[in-house]
Amino acid sequence: MIPIFDGHNDMLLSLIEGERGQNVTFFDKSDKGHLDFPRAKKAGFAGGFFAIYSPSEGFDLEAHMTATETGYTMLLSPPRDQQKALQDTLAMANLLFKIERESNGKFKVVRTVKELQTCLKAGVMAAIFHIEGAEAIDTGLEVLEVLYQAGLRSLGPVWSRQNAFGSGVPFSFPLHPDCGDGLTAWGKTLVKTCNDLGIMIDLSHMTEKGFWDVYAVSNKPLVATHSNVYALSNSARNLTDDQLKAIRDTDGMVGLNFAVSFLREDGKPNKDTPLSRMVDHIDYLVDKLGINRVGFGSDFDGARIPDDIKDVTGLPKLVKALRKRGYDDKALEKICHKNWLRVLGQTWHD
């Protein structure tokens, strides 16, 4: 079984919010949620980016969705208070490190590519401390330094809302990614500082203007950890051909998002979406980016995913579908984990 390293999951938020019930841990096999340790080990899930995200209080996205003739519109989530976001971030970071401590060496928060490689060889589940939306970080970036020292190695400056650093895209369909403002002056400083520290910048959730702002100021590969192809699904969360060209030209990569709304041509949250549609997006990404710049970014525990996948145990089905489409072992190893190793090696400081 080829080890799979994944570009995005929201398991920490799922546990914090108690979606699986009370006193349930990451090490308990569950029939709720997408990702836990027993199911992950069975499926060949070797680790991934474990997202920390501060949700907007009292704001239900779907309650703010309005149907249209061609799809739906959805409001941006309201801005998040920095101190409240920092409290959430510390709570979820604490949970991540608690999982590591209680794993008896079976789960490790990695800070270097060498550590990640060692985990993959030893069968230890590897976690990257990732923040989705920089609301917890002050504009003076003092919190950023502290979080880096704690292990932060990947950061999405925005989620799908506005903050001090830039604007995210709403979950509307159809909608072009050029649908809001780009980075603020603070956002550009944040990107440059992350470059200097060795924190990877994640472009998922960012407007097209923000994308091009990162392109202009960053000296690292462009990476979207969990985004799909705009030409196949006209969601603002997806990437245009011009954006894909820029990612290719900087030797970056894209992780395939399993969310059905970003896979389907009609944008509907219909879980009856075939594996073939996921492979279509992979094919398109490989065609535009090359085989060395494509991976998985599942969005487990953060999105509606196809019933054919269901949860982490469905990963081997996706690998099998790719093999049937013509991807050999060498190509599959790149998609499953080697491409993430490559791009992190060009971004992090060992």
C-alpha cells in the first residue's frame, strides 16, 4: 500500500466541537467524522496538514445561502476577533500536541522534511501544524514568531472571510475567484515573513487578487493545499488556468479537494458524485501542472465528500481509480506523498 500524505483536514475542529460525541479521542474508532487513527492506519493514511481554524460564532453558512437560477449565493462569514481567534488556536494546538503525547510514539508533529521522511519510513503518522485563516495573528506578527517556535509550518493567510491580512472568497456558485480584494499591506508583510521563517503559504480560500499579490511578493513555490479546477467546476474556491500556470512556473503544487461542491459541474452538495469526477480533476491538474505538482488535499472533517470515498478508509479506492486511469506506481507515489515532500523541501528550513 502506497503511503498517503494529505494536504488538509479539519479533524481537530471536529473533536473540539464534539461532533463525534463526548470524551471521544482521535484514537477511538468512530462511525462519525472522516478521520481517526484506527481508520487512517487501515487506509494507508500516513499523515497530513492538520488545520487549526477559529469558527465564526453564531454564523451558520448554509442559513445564509440563497438559491439562484444557476446555483446559489452565500455571504462571507463575518470577521473574527483576534483575541478570540487566538484562544481557539491555542486550544486546538494544545489538542494536537496532546494527541502527539498520548500516541506513544505513533503520531508526531513534524517541523522538518527530514522528520517527515523518517515518519513515513517508520510508519509513524506525521502531522503538520497548519493554520487556516490568520485571525489569531496580530499585525505586528509577534504571535507568528511564537507559533513558529511551537511548530507552525503552514499558514493560509485567509479563510473565506476578511481579516487584517486580506480577503477570502465566498462559497457561492457559480462565481469567479476574482471576487474581492487582495492582500493588505500587513498581508504582504506576513507573506514575506513566512518566507523568511520557512512557513509555507497556502493559497486556498484566497481571492484571485490575493493570489497574484502572493505571486508578486513571495519567493517560494505557490501552493494551494485543497483546491480544484475552475474550468471543471466554476467555484471561486477553485483555480483558473492562469493561476495553475503560475503554480507550475514557481514549481508549486495543488492538493485535490474532495468536497463535492468543488468537484461537480453544477456545484451541488450532492454526495452521489463518482470517483471518476475526482480523477477528472487530477487529470486536468496533471495536464496543466505536470505529475510532480499534484497531490491530495481531502478536506476530511471539513466538507461533504463523495459517498464512494465516505471517509479516510476510501482512499485506496481513489488510488485504484487513478491506477485504472493509467497512473503507474511511480506516478501514484508522487501524487500520494512525494510531491508534498518536494514542495516542503523547497519551502521549509531544515
